[in-house]
Amino acid sequence: MSDRLLSVAQVAERLGTTQRFPRRLIAERRIAFVKVGRHVRIPESALNAYIERRTTNPHTTTAGRTVA
């Protein structure tokens, strides 16, 4: 496994949130995580997948009409 494991603090920094938010994602099982002893780590690929799933593309407008 060559996937980098990130701490909760690293994930929070990358998301621009407090540590409480990634901890809530873990508690609600909304993101994959790994327990290493008593430590919780989030694989970088899981964080990237979470960000990708939650990303919304903007709608463009052409001559006053919205195009999806």
C-alpha cells in the first residue's frame, strides 16, 4: 500500500476546517479511515475521493439561458 495516511489534523488543514469536522465524518462513517492502535488515519485517496464526490460543477449561462 503506497497510499499516504493522514492524521485528523492534516485532513482538517487540507479541508480548511477544524478537527471536529473530519472527526464527525469518521464517526458518521462518511469517509474511509484506518485505525492504527489508538490513532485514526485517513488514506489520502479516501480524502481525494470524498472531495471529488462533494464537488459540484458550476452551471454556465448562454444568452440568458442556463445550460447544465
